[in-house]
Amino acid sequence: MRGKVRRDATRDGEAIIITEIPYQVNKATMVERIGDCGREKKIEGIAALRDESDRDGFRFVIELRREAMPRWC
């Protein structure tokens, strides 16, 4: 199982937007682990993390720094 992710251009650079996650993945744990990896410099280029989820659905935004180049597989 995989989540759904897309890349968007913002006024400050680029952002990775996660709109779906697998069934048994805890959203809070996922957000915490992404933040920990950013602080420990395992993942470089993260400027900000934002949870924009509401009653209509899940939306998590990872804003990238201007010099960051996202690599898509």
C-alpha cells in the first residue's frame, strides 16, 4: 500500500503535498517522524511542516527550501 503524494509550486519554492496515507499508518506518528528526520539532518531541505487536514480530508504539506531539489522515484 502507498499513499498519494503530489508536488506543487508555491511562491517560496516547492512543496510536497500528501493527500492519502495507508490504512494503518498513524498520522501523528508519521508527522513526528518526518520532523525528527528533518531535525537530525537525515532529510535535508525541509523548510516547514504543516497539517492542513479538516473534516473534508487529509492534507499534509512539506514545504521545501528554495535550494532543495526533490528527487522522485
